[in-house]
Amino acid sequence: MDKGVDKTFTEAMKASLADLAKACADASGWSNTSTKRLPRHRDWAPDRKVDLKYSNAEVQEWMKMGLWDGKIPDIEGVFNAQNDESLANPAVFRLACRLADLGMFTGTPVNGVQKYPAKAVGNWTASQGWTVNPLGAYSPEAHQGIFG
């Protein structure tokens, strides 16, 4: 592989980098894995380091891979957070992670801080062709569709 010439990362390589970034974020208490926290070589030495052809936006998409831990959250926890905008709990964190994996949540969910992601839920329901009032409202059907 020529340095910086081809975009030849495999899915396994992308997932591995995402896992490393998440481990660094967890160990360091980072709130996200942005390029401020996880710069590429050429971000530091653009005149002599061109070992990654991918753009910052492409690399950031990899960081979203596999955020959800596979555990289905308690629907009551999601309903509680939906009804109390100040509440952050593991259920809404898992919901936000799953929606990020599905491409509906932008940014990186933060455990212990994440509030109910109404906009992302609204994005997901709209992608299903559902009309939900109010926009972003959670339901047993949405829960099944998102985690089913």
C-alpha cells in the first residue's frame, strides 16, 4: 500500500481504529473522538506525513461504528427520560448509541450525560415513513423497530 495514495482500509481496519479511539476516549475521559482528540499524522505534520488519504469526515464516520453495546435498554427508562428533559440514564445512552450506529444521531453519545435524543428519534421515525406527533416521540413500535 502506497502511503496516502489509496483508500484501502478494510472494514476490519476501520472498526479497529474506531475501537482504539473509543478505548482512548474512555480511558482519558474525552467527551468525543473528534480529530481534535484523535488527529491524523498529516494534521500534525502536513509537509511530511501523508499516510492517510481519508478525510476527517470519513474518519469520523468510522468512530460511529458499533457504539451500541448490543444490550436492549428498558423502555421505561427511555420513557422516563423523554418525559424529564434533565434525566440522563443508561437507557437513553444505549438508544443514542444505536441511533448513531444507524446514522440518525450526529455526534458521539456520552454515557452519564446523554439526554433523550428527540431529534434522532424523529429522524429514525421519518426514515421509516412514520408520522409521529409530536416529532421525536418514543413508542413501543419505535423501540421494537430500533432494537428489534
